[in-house]
Amino acid sequence: MKRYLTFMTFAFISLQTLVYASFAVYYGDVSPTNIDELSKFNLLILSPLVEENYIKELKSKNIIVVGYLSLATIGGWEPWAGEVPDSVIIGHWETWNERETDFSSPQWRDIVLNKAVPYILSKGFDGVFLDNLDYVDKYPEKREAMVELIKAIREKYPDIVIVANRGFSIAEEITPYVDYILFEDFITYYDFNGNKYKIYQDADLQWVLAQAEMLKKLKAKVLALSYADLDNEKQVEEFSKIVCKYAGEYGFEVYMADITLQRIGLNPCENFTKSQVPSSEAKIGEENKNICGSGAILLVIFLPRSLRELILR
């Protein structure tokens, strides 16, 4: 026990030598031309199609790399798509031209647990990014099945890193089984009807902030994904100011990208000091004052799960 406490003390002291962690969501190709740019992040959410040698290279730089896995849709491009029978398909998602899967189906559960996750891990990924959890709101009768599926992933693969995308209506149930919750569309979003990037306003903004408050009360580790036109410098600056204001208030780490996620984005808070962007997180070290977010992420994610859970309580 004494040795354990000594390690804990050393771990937290070591935080003073670390910069704030950062993350990126990028589904484009990884190649020699952009791997250095990707290497500036501490956690990467990438396509499962990324070549193994690039995953290995990123991991050699102490970067956590997780692979994409939708728990409610199949696009046809996934290496496990051929395993999905028509009997599992229950709908069609027109926006991204994907088929909706019955995530309560034992067949789908088997594909996820014994085909998709193993494929991703076999390529060297540290874990999985679970997308489209909001489908529980479209199919509320399958809500419990989604929670059980996420729980099953954790139980079968106890030491992997799991990032869950949204799923606010089941956040309380799934938080014990995931390492992070990605808050996609945090403050800003892409309006597919108007083909414009926008900032949430009025009742919509209040709803977003209510979800942020809920996640904060759950003590979930949140990665906030905001959208903007990266070619529009004025918009990026405008969006960054308001996004970082709220991110600071809730202690969220932020990444800003365009809606395609085929282009490497940025940490929008790098240009704001702690005095400009209020944060609920304590400042750790002088070298960190130009970046907002959770300083503990980089250290905690490398610890054994049992120790991570104790720290994150």
C-alpha cells in the first residue's frame, strides 16, 4: 500500500512537467506528409483503415490512438461490413448514406465484440471510438441494449481506451465503462439544411449547456468537438472565442475541425491565455498557460485501468 501511495504521489508531481493534453478526430489518410502534424496531439481518433506502420509510429511517440467504430450504422467501407446480414439492417441514414443496424441484435453484438473490435485492436490501436450512440433516442426501446453492448466491450476488453461519442441520454449508465465522452457539436455545428457552420443560439444553446453541466456533474472526462470553416479565419476566430469560453467553464478539452473530418484541425484555445478563457481546471505549470483543457489526461490515460479509475473518481 505504501508503494502504491508513493507511486500516486510521484504521478501527480509529474503532472507539473506535462503540457495539457490535446486530441484530434481525423478520418483522412495518414501518410509521411501529415504524420508530423498529427504527432502534435496526445490522443487521436482515426479511421480503422489507417496502415499499421503509421499507427506504430504514432504510438512510438507516446500518442494514444483509437479506431472508429459505429455501434448503430454500417457504411459498407468497414472491414467487417461483409459480416453484416440484411436481417440486422433496420433503416437508412440519408445524410451519410449509411445503413442503420439493430444494435439490440445478438448478431450485431457478435460482430462488434468478435469481429470489429478485434480487427481494430489487431492493427495496433489502443482502443475504440464508439460512434452514433444517439441512435438510442431514435430507437428508445433499444436503449438498454446499447448500454449493455458498451458494457460488454469494456468487460471483454478491460484494458483498452474507450471513447464514446455523445449518447447524452445514456451518459450516466455508460460513464463507468468509458474513458472519455466526445461532445460532438459543442457550441458550434454544421447546419446541413443551410450548408453553413453556426453557433448554437437561444434554446438550442441552453440545451447544449445543460448536457455539458450534466457531464460535469457525472465527472466524465469530456473531449469537445466543435465545427468551423477552417478556411475562414474570421469565423475560426469568432467561433474559437465563444467555444473556449464555455470549454474553460466546464473544463473540456477542445478540437475544432470542418465537418468532413478529412482535414487536420486545431486546438482553438491555443491562442487564448488562461485569463482570457476562464477554466474550472487548476493551472499546472507555467508552460501550460496558453492551452485550455484537462492537464491530467496525458498522464492518467497511460496508467493501468484500476489506477485510472481511482484517480478519475
